[in-house]
Amino acid sequence: MADTLPFQAEVKQLLDLVVHSLYSDREIFLRELVSNASDAIDRARILGLTRNDLVAAEGEPAIEIEVNRDRGVLVVRDNGIGMTREQAVEHLGTIARSGTRAFAQSLKEKGDTADGLIGQFGVGFYASFMVASRVEVHTRSAEPGAEPVIWTSDGGGEFSVEPGSRATRGTAVTLHLRSDCHEFLDGWKIKDIVKKHSGFVAYPVKFDGEQLNEPQALWMRSPAEVSDDDYKAFYMQGLGEWDEPSSWVHFRAEAPLEYQAVLFFPSRKPYDLDYPDGKRGVRLYQRRVLIAEASDQFLPRYLRYVKGVIDAPEVSLNVSREILQNTPVLRSIKNQVVKRVLRRLRELSREDVATYTQFWEAFGATLKEGVAEDRDNHDNLVPLLRFRTTAGDEWRELAQVKADMKDGQKEIGYLTGLDLGRLRNSPQLERWKKKGWEVLLLSDPVDEWVVMNLNEFDGVKLVSVAQGDVEADDDPIAEEARKQAEPFTAWAKELLGELVAGVRPSKRLTDSPAVLVDEGNVSANLERILRAARQDGPKARRVLEVNPEHALVKKLVAMHAAGDTAGAEPLARLLYDYAQLAEGHVDDVSGLTQRLSALMLRVAGG
Ligand code: ADP
Ligand code: MG
């Protein structure tokens, strides 16, 4: 008694695409089936760590490929976890898991130009329908008492499930190849594809009794014997990643603790990097036996994009064997691993600037979290930082900024905000620009926390160019202009009241009439970030500075001195609006529009 069920709508859409695509690299279907088989063996092993009631596998863990040329059939067989009837319906009828879900996500974003995406993501199990007119999955779960089932579909809108006859745990996926796909019955072809796409799968992949993949775990080999291509292939085939790694580090430690690690930096930012439930962590093995698929206990959060394997036989597991115990052994490995990773990044930044820049653009904002979180590695992190600055469009490091300091410049300035373009044009930079002093432009939200933890670099203080009063240059004319503006600024403070913490004649402006500066430790930018995250934070104190040498300010000073406060008032308020506008955030928009229309009316002679 077979039950016929419809595919989930997203699966149907995916299948339509897969079946009708002219994707030329159809051979990747085999990679997908082999990697599912390998995942199934992994899952059985991991579950077996905590359960002893699972049905045992027949023989050693292995993946077998078989063909029947007469019938035009190709089979991929594993002795992994298998599926119950419910699981077959759920996992093969809906978009169940990681890889395929990420594909569907990209599909939504990019529309149906899916050709490149198929190669990149593989589309998982459904890639079978690129080459098969009918797919049968004969499976039996390792759960005690589970019944065998057969899942069948021709890749149209539905599939069927019926009782099967498989006697052992595991899964066999049988593809009835389309007539234009009989090349995949050829032994050479199969060997070739497996070596190319699945050479680093962790379990033996066999065809005609011959093992096709690498017999030795890559991380156990000596780094000198492993080629760049091997590392890249391992990253994609062994770890199941989709991009190319931008770099990697492979090392072994022997004393006092023994462990091996091979760790990779991806080249592209994964879409779930900042999701709280995003997939992260490295694989933990003990003497080549997989213990955890994604352990986040070896690397701090700011290195959460690092992928790879740590084989650490001496790490102890707790009773349920699911969480590692936070022992001194674990902590000591973690410390060493972090240092090796940071050291590798340092090397990369020196040896290959282009690759490091690509890494920085994808992961710099995340790495910067380390400056706020990891005091122990502060000195290892700071040289890795790269900044946009007023010196040009290049990424700059602090050592360069320091080396290029001008005579008379005692500090390195920075300016925070959320929009780089706006920062570049901020009036707050005017004094620094005039002197030719380079300023760091910090436009990631995390930068506020970076500067809180980065008070100086190599003996030079880092200061906000938007904060506090500044030292006056020795210029008697400017000094005189400021003096004359003081009665006006005192009056303007009365006028603006609580809106500002003060109003004063500016020493930092050259071109603009007015600017808002931060007074105290909380910047307006930080206040806005916290507010956007719905967190209550301290309020920024802001001072309005006016440029006493600007024609408009001079005029206002004169109006005020002549007793024309009625005429000066709307303009003084607009000056405050103007300073807010320059930052791109006006609190009182309706007030501003009213003031503007009144002004326009007046100018028009109304
Ligand atoms: P993904 O591998 O990214 O999860 P797939 O489309 O490749 O997506 O597979 C969908 C799901 O089907 C898997 O997550 C798994 O639960 C199940 N599955 C596929 N092949 C097997 C297999 N050989 N053994 C057990 N379960 C499998
Ligand atoms: Mg898969």
C-alpha cells in the first residue's frame, strides 16, 4: 500500500529548476549523494556516543557505488543512520536542512538565474533529478524496531512511500538514469567524479571493491606533504563548504598536549554569520573519530567563521558526551589555537595583501569584536585591524597611520558614524584636514566598542575628533572673533535650552558655520546604535559649536549685538538644525520644516 504525497511548494519549485536547467556540470549529483551518505554515517556515530540501543551497522562504515548497465541504474549505498517513514517524508519532501535551505534562500534573493547556484550549493538530494527519471530510496532507520521503507519519485509534483524489505540499517539511493545520462554508468567516469568531488570524504567510498578516496585523514598528515589543492579540496569535500578558502593553518602540538588542527578562513561571508542560531564551530575528532560536528568551544565568537578540524584525544567529554568539559586541557588548547589563528592572519596580511583585504572586507567587522572581548590577545589583534581614513580610499593599518603623522601632530584622530560617505564630509574633520592630519573613519557599529578598548597605539593616543573642546592655534584674529561671538553663544544656549549641553565659538571649523560635538564619553553615534537595538543607554551630551569666522555667524553675532534677537532667533535655531543635518539625523523634523518654510517665505519677500 503506497501512499502518494505532494512535495512542499519550495521543493517543487526547486525540482522544476533542477529538471529543466541546462546546467552542464550534472556530475555533481554524485557528490551530493556521497556527502549525504557520509553525513548519515556521521550522525549514526554521534548518536551512538550517547545511545547503545541503536541497530548496529553491518560491517565497517562505508559508502558503496554500484551500477547495473543493462538496467541503466546507479546506486549509492551507505550503512548510516537511515530514515524512518516519517523522516523520509519530512527530509525528502520538504527543504529540510542546511545546504538545500541555503540554496533556496539564495534562489529567493537572486530570482531564477540559478545556474551558478546549482554548482555552488549542489541542491542536495534533489540534484539526483538532473540525471534520473526516477529515484528510489530504500532505507531503514537505526532506531530499534523501525520498519524499512521505499520512497519513490519521478521528480514531478509528488512522491510515494511504501513498506520496504531492507534488512539492515542505512540507505540505498537508486537512480534510474535518463537515456542522455548513461555516461554515468561508466566506471572510469565514476572514479573520476568521486576523486574530483569527494576525495576527502571521511569514510571509504568504494566502487567495484576499490576505495576511491584518500585513505588517510588530511589533518594527520605532515603539512609539508599536503598540497594547496589538497587543502582546498578538503575544505570543500571534507568539510562541505561552498566557497574557496582564502587561507588555512595546519599544525600539530605534541607537548604538553597532543592534538592536530587544520583550520580555514572562508573567502566569503556566510549568510548566517550574524544569526544567533547560525551554524559555526569546528569539527572535533578524537583519533579520527568524529565527536562533534560543530564545536564552538575552541574558538572565541569573533573567530566564528573559522572552519576546520581539531583532533584532540585528551579533551574529556561529560557524561552525556555532548558538551566538552571546560577543563584546563580545553582552555589550554583554546589559547594556543587562537594564537595560531591570529598569527596566521598576521602572516597573510604581510604576504598577500589582496587576499587579506578580501578576508578583511568579509570578516573585519567580526574580527573587531575581539578588540572589545579578548584582552589577552589585544596585541595580536591590533596589527590585524584595517581602517578607512581621510588619507584616501585604501585600507590603512595603525602602524602606517602612525608612521605618516605630521610634524606637530601628537595624536591619531578618529570619527565614528554609520555612513562612510557622510563621515568623509563631516565638518568635524575640518581642523584636521586643514592641518593635513589623517583621521580614521569608523563606520561599523562595533567600532564604538573598538575605540573604547583602544586608547592608544604604540605610544600614540587615539582621540575622537568629534569630542570636547580643542586646543586653539596661535591666531590672534581668530581669538578676537571668538571673543566677540561669546555674548551670542551665551544667548543661543538660553534659546536652545535642554537641546544642547552648551554653545561655544568653535576652534575646529574652517568652512562650515556650525557643528555638534560630543562632550563626555558617550558619543551620539553610540547613543543611536543603542537606541536602534532598543537598549537603554546613557544619553550623549552635545555641544553646538559655531564658526565665528563664518559670514553667517558673523551676521548673527552682529544682529544679536544690535539687539535684534527677534531676527536672530529663527536663524540660530536653523543653525542647530543645520548641524544635525550634517550628521544626517534631525530629531525635530516637523519643527525644521516649519522653520524652513518661514525662512523661504521671508527670502521670497512674503
Ligand atoms: P542537506 O544534506 O543539506 O541536509 P539534502 O537535500 O542533501 O540536504 O538532504 C536532505 C535530507 O535528507 C538530509 O538532511 C537527511 O536528513 C536526509 N537524507 C538524505 N540522504 C540520506 C541518507 N543517505 N541517509 C539518511 N538520511 C538522508
Ligand atoms: Mg546533502
